[in-house]
Amino acid sequence: MIDVSPEVAEALDAGAPVVALETTLVAHGFPPGEGVEVGLESERRVRAAGAVPATIGVLDGRVRVGLGETELERFDADARKAGPRDLAACVTTGAVGATTVGGTLAVCRAVGIRYMGTGGLGGVHRGFPHPPDVSADLGEIARTQVVVVSSGVKSLLDVAATAELLETLGVPVVGFGTDELPLFYAARGGPPVSARVDSPVEAAALARAHWELGGAGLLLARPPDESVDDLDPLIEEALTEARRLRVEGGAVTPFVLAKLHERSGGRTLRANRELVAANAQLAAEVAAA
């Protein structure tokens, strides 16, 4: 049920660096039409850093590892968000499945990809246990030997609680050039990381040691270059509106992101575009190292 593109298969067979990229960002992370360009820019940066991009999604009843531009364009707002639980359903129903971080990690585990770049990791939602919502991203990173490069945890979540749960799950939270977990759009203000590295070589060495000691996933948190601070009031306002409109489950994140893009005057949109591509580049640099 998994089709690996010839380029990605050749790289994996040769032990060359490969970086996984998700498709939920393409379908739901940006205004219509913009996600494809962000995805393509991420692939360009992965190649420029010496690795092979493997964008993952479900099309025509198959899990696809390595997508062309025409295929990427099929991941629009109508695509189903595909976490680990949804992959089989997308395959058997023929739905277009845009993989989340968790869904992408499940495929990485199946085909042997060790590096992934994304925007932000999912986690514990604010107000837990009301709603009782914890992203499947956390379970997948705890069981998959992959370095996930992100700008920390999505800022609309309970970042401190997510960091605690990652500790419980045995997932190292490593700061890239920082001693604290970035808050997605904001470079500072999160809880302390469990370790710090200052180069791709150091990150690769730490990941290799973690795996040799029996560990699984590792979160490498890279602060955004353009820090957008003081967003918490806007986030709370958007979450309150989501609750009023009964926006729930996987629909919450794209709803809140759209509100933030609108009410920040586009600042969060610009930051989001850049951090996604920059994280993909760092994942490739670590993979190459």
C-alpha cells in the first residue's frame, strides 16, 4: 500500500540523507494556493542542503512517499487530515489524505526515513482535560526513530504540559542554538529544553547516541528567524471563537491559524512560511551530517 518514488527509494537503499515532509501544511496550513509553494520551497531547501525530499501523502488508494508538483497540487482544503489512525481509511476509500506530523512519522517508520522537517509539533490542547485532546504526534514521535525539526510546539497548545508529556514519553527536546523551547512564532518564552546543540553535526551525534541507547524520536527545536511576540491574547480570542462555533478536533488548528494570520496583519503568515522552509533545511543539514 506504500509507493516510494524511485528517487527516494534509491537514496534509502544507498543510505543517503532523506527528509520527510508532511502534506497537512500544504492543504490546511496556509491560505488557498499558498501551501503548494511552501511545500515546493521546502523541497528546494532540502535539496540545496544535500538531501532528498520525501513529501508524504495518500493519493488514489496508495500512500505516496515522494510527490511531484502536479501531485502536490491535489492537496487542497478538501483533503482529509490523515493522522496515524486515518491512513488505512484514506487508502481503502480513495480519499486524498494530507498527512499530519503523526501520520508522516508512521510512514517514516514503515519505510525507514530518519529525518523530518515541519512547522510545529502537536501536543496537549489548552484546558485539558476539557477538551480531552492530545495530538497523536506525541505517540508517534515516542515510537519512531526520527529527528523531527520544528519551531517547538504549536503556540495554540499548552506548551508546558506538552513538554512534560514528552519527558514522560522519553523524547529528548533539544534546542538548536537555544536553551528554551521556542513557542512556534516566538523565539523565546518556552520551558527549558533537555539539551542544547549548536550545529547540525552535534545534533546528528546526539540523535545517533539516542538511537544506539534504545531511544526513539527526538524533537530538535529551532527558533524562528522572525519572532512574532505577544500573540497569546489573539490565540485565546481565536480559541474562544472556535469553541463558540463548535469547531473541534482536527479543524481547530487551521481555524486558529487563519484567525491569527488575519488579525496579526499577516505577520504570522510570513513567519510561518519562512520557519517551515528553514526547518526543512535544518533537517536536511542534520541528515547530511
